[in-house]
Amino acid sequence: MLEIAIMIEGQNGLTWARWQKIAPLVEELGFVGLFRSDHFTNASPPDIESLELWTSLTWLADNTKRIEFGPLVTPFSFRHPVHTARMASAVDDLSGGRLILGLGAGWQDREHRLFGFDLLEMKSRFDRFEEGMEVVTRLLQSDEPVTFEGKYYQLRGATLLPRPQRRGGPRILIGGSGGKRTLSCVVRYAKEWNCNFITVQKFSEANERLTEMLIHAGRKPESVRRSLMTGCVFGKDDAALKEKISARKRTLEELRQRGIVGGNVAQVKEQLREMEEAGLQRVMLQWLDLDDLEGLEALAKAVL
């Protein structure tokens, strides 16, 4: 059965007041998980509230009991992998093993420029990402001191203490819909591949490619969960749905051609059914209106 989680954009006006309403509601409604972005700002102004990711996940770990949660995704471009591994291990332990550690290379030019982080050109960015993956996975998975000499990161007999309560640490997710290099990292390091904003057809093609790569590497295809983060346009009634479609400044059909889930109850259910038939195991539905809790309740009633 296709699992359904909620994803919110933390840089889209998230505050403690909103987070402390959304998180328990997502759990109460029966969604499988709650995920959020890790950004300082949006890609274009104006800048609005952006609650810090790892602080918010620490609160969630101690104030929910069932849902899985995590970043989609936390980047090495402004998060050092040593700090990321330490925070992830601690938050996973606090939650009783519910963190999904989503990792990425970074992509948004504006926030890096504003806050003084070096995003790097594409090849170097992915070189740094692969080094970061080595650092995180070795620290989480090795009980022996770790030594690593890379261009961007160096470890010299480092040990992460206390050791993660979950052997090997939290489940690692790699996000991205890119080509061979992203999927190669999934094969080497991840237990979940998360693509974003792609159609069912494009997902099917990439999913087949990943399966072939896993088999070639000697991994079982079922060892990697396949998930998708995509937009969701749904309202508690026809008027609310029409308003949300209008706000996107595209027709519903144009939105769906971009892989966004949208429409009335029957249309949304049909899209989710198509995703499941294509091999998708989990979908994180992006909920942009952080104050539309009635709409979130209506979505849960419609699809869960």
C-alpha cells in the first residue's frame, strides 16, 4: 500500500506556533510521516519566517510518538557532515528510531550567497557531497575510529559517541531526480531514494534504472525504498480548491503534467493509485499553506 506523508517548506513562514500545531495534527490524522525542507530563505524574495530545521526536529522527536520525520533534505553545502551525523544520531535516539536522514548536495544559489556559503559548481558540489556521505556513513556505522582524507573533509581517528542506539544510525535517504551520479550515490549509501516533482512515467524510467544498478552492485532492489516528494493542490471544498489552483497561476492539467498531485477527491485518489502501480512506496505531499489545517484534515479524510 502506498504510504502517505506530509512535507512542508520550512522557509515558507514556519514559526514555532505553526510547527507546534502541524506536527501533532499530522500524527493525529494518521499520516505516516512529516518532513520539511532545510533552507534559510526561498529562492526569491520576500524573505519570511524560516524555523531552523534541526531545532524543530528535536522538538518533534520529543513531542510525537509514531510518525517518521526528517529533512528533505539537509545539504552539505552549509551543514558540515560531522555535525550532521552527531545531530542525526542524537535526534534519532530521542525519537526512538523514527528519523529519516535525508541528505543532499545543496542547490539554491540565493541563500548561499546571502549567508556566505560556497555552493560550488556542479562537479565540485557532487564531489563534496560524496565525501560528505563517506563521513556521515562511516561515523554512524563504524564502531572503530574513522580516518578519512578527502579534499573537503578530513577525519583522523574520529569516533562518534555515544554510539547510535539504532545499529548503523538512522535510515539514510538521498534526494534528487538527477541522472547517473545521484543514483550511484543511492546505490552506495542509501536505504531510500526520494525523487521530486516528476511524472509517473519519468519516475518509472528512473526507478527501472535504479533497480538495474542495485542488482549490478549486488544489492537487492527491495533494500531501497522508493519515495516521491511533490506538490499537492487540494482544498476542503470546491471553492478552496479553485482558490489554490488560481494561486499557482496554472491550470490543474498543467500542474499535473509537472507531477503535482491535485484535484478533487476522485482525481487525487486516481493519481495516487497510478503512483503505486508504478512502484512508488511512499509519497510526501507538499503542503504549502501552513495555516490551512482544515484542508489538511480534509486531505487525510480523503486519502488515508
